[in-house]
Amino acid sequence: MAEKRNRTLIIIGGHEDKKYEKDILKEVARRVGDGKLVITTVASNEPDGTFEEYSRIFRSLGVKHVYDLDIRTRLEAKQPGKVKILEDANTIFFTGGDQLKITSQIGDTPIFERIHEIYENGGTIAGTSAGASVMCETMLVSGRGDDSLKARNSLHMGSGLGLINDIIVDQHFAQRGRIGRLLAAVAQNPRNLGIGIDENTAIIVEGNRSFKVIGENAVYVVDGSGVTTSNISEDRSDVTLALFDVKLHVLVQGDKFDLKERRPLILDAEERRQLTGDEIHDQTISNELLKNHSNGR
């Protein structure tokens, strides 16, 4: 009997590299393998152009079977023909746009149910920008990120797709100065771990147990489980948020985080090579040393 694959989330902070190394999209393509990739542009305001761009990139990365799940109304998400597009898919990719379009149009529909089935059966669900925020049970919808937040009326949060619980994801993180709003989100419910992901950076979550970081920039983890004081419940809307004893971790490519223990982990050599591509570099060095040895150098 074939070994059951680990269900995987690839959560991307937006503006992933599409022109040069394409490391994050290469990782998505690697997970597809010889399988079927479905790209859904439900969040996008320009679905046709968005699909064409990603389809071209993924095909250039060796993905042979790329399908378009274009849903523009909630009624379409209930049509058997749309659900059939997901048949035999092992990877689904959510593009960016508006996360509320995703949840309002596919939430609690046959499309929603099929996505969960694919994931639970060991599939990969990837998403960038809005497609990243929507992965969680509770998602950030809006809120100012360029200033200190007020204890009240600072955030708009909603129900996500619920592929992973107990975390809240924010994207375009450092680039749009969103630390304040992620702190406010964690202050509202310290049970949730806040994860801020920079642009051209992603986390790879396997089995909802831990994640690895890949990409150019950083991932910020806000842990509010040890918070001793917060004024998030203040009645006045003009009170600036205060939060004591919150914990912050900053991770970069090659780092790993245990979601259950809420602790960073050190990758072993093999895991680090897989994430950073060092195995190619190491092999080149080994071949060069062997060549020099054979030549008597």
C-alpha cells in the first residue's frame, strides 16, 4: 500500500519572485510533480490575466497538468462542472486579491468541501497574499498597519477556510508595516499564534505540526500565550493598544518552528540543504575536489 503523503500548506507573503530564481514557485511545482495543479483566481480582480501568468510560469517549471478554477459568483461554486475541475488534483494554488471574495464565494460550498478533502488526503494547498490569509480558521481582513493601533475598532477579522487552526497569518508584512495589527489580532485572542510573512517569503506547513521558512526575507511569529496585561477590552476607541510580555521570534530561510511547542527549531543538515539548495553547491565542491585529486593536485 502506498504511503500516505503529509498534507501541506505553502503560505506565501505575496510578491513572490516570478522572473528569476522563482524558489517559492519551484517548491510549489515540486509538490505537484507529475500530478494536477489547479489555480484558482477567485480572489483576483483580473482572473484571466492572473491565470495566464501563473500557468505560464508553472509550465516553465515542468508542471504538465495546469487547470483554471475561475469562480466569479457563489452560484458557480455549486456547479458540478466547477467541482469536476478539482477531480484528481493534488495541488491547489490560490492567487492574491481580496480574501473576502474567496470566503464569501466558496465558503461552505461543494468547492470548499472538495478542497478540504484534497488537503486531508495528503494534498498541497498553496496561496499568496490574500490566498495566504485565507488558510486560517480566523483571518485578518483589514486594519491599518502603518501606525500604532487603537484598542478598539482597529481590525476587521473574519472566518477563513479553516485549513489550519490556532494561527493568524498576515502578509506583505514588513513591507507594509503590519506588526501593529498582528499584535492587535493576537491581543484579541492570545490562543492564536500570529505569523507575519514578508514578501517573496513563505512558510511550508506539513501536517499542521511545524513549518519551515523559504524565501528572501523574514517570518515574524507573535506568541501571546504569556501576555500578562492588555487593554484590548477598553471601551474607549481612542486608547492606543498596550500589550505586556508578548514574545516575538524572527525566522529566515532554513529556520523551522514547532507549532505545538511554540518554539523555533534547528534544522538538521539534510533539511537545511533541501530548503536552501546547498546540496547542489556541496556536490559541485565534492566533484571539484575529486577532479583535483585525480589530477594529482
